[in-house]
Amino acid sequence: MPVWVYTTLIPGSIVLWFLMLALVSYAGGWSALAREYREDALTVADGPSWHFQSGSLRKWCGYNGCLAVVSGETGLRLSVWAMFRPAHPPLFLPYDEMQFEELSTMGIKRTRVRMQRVPSITIDLAPRVLEPFRGTDPEISAND
């Protein structure tokens, strides 16, 4: 192979991958959520976890099978696989700021979550991920 392939094509592919991830993060709303709800050392979720989950942001930006959801005492942690992590930092979503809406499209049930500080971004997740904590806190149930 010519030298230009190694010096241009491979680095160019890596740069293109990072640009594509940044575009998806910006267009889907992950970056907007990260500005308000980025996980830090003080907000750690360490409860039950669900890996290989699917979800979507703004109804169309799908994260199919690459989400990890961890339920903690005060909120949910959302993260993506390491290969998708550039421009997608882990999020910590406090339960007391969530508003829920139940959806069913062609027999597929989803729960739509809106966060109070960023209400324009919707997060659609499988109901089984959100059920364990929704009935335990009266403030959370009141947001339904």
C-alpha cells in the first residue's frame, strides 16, 4: 500500500469518527443534557444496572443496544459503550427532576422522560428500567 494511505486515510477515518459522534451528540441532545447533568464524583449511581439497553433522544436519535443504565438512590446513570464515549460523557439524572409519560407505538411500550432543566430533550427508555424506583418515591409518582 502507498504511504499516503497510512498517513492520511487512517488518521482521517479517526477524525471522521470523532466528528460523527460529536454531531450525533449535539443533534440528539446528549451534549445539552451533559451541560446540566454530567456525572461527577459526588453523583455516583451504584444500584441495579441494565446493560445493552436501547433508548432514544428527541424521538429519532437512537442508542440501540449501547446504553448502560444504573439506578442509584437519588438518580439514574446513563452511559454508552467506550467506543461511543467521545462527546457522550456519562449522565446522572436525578429522580426528583424527572417527568414521565407512558407511550405505546405499534405495541412497543416506552417511557418518555423529560428533565426539568432541559425540557426540550426527551429520553425514551424501556419501562422495565424505570419501574423499580417509580413506585417508591411519592414525589416521583406525582410527576406522572
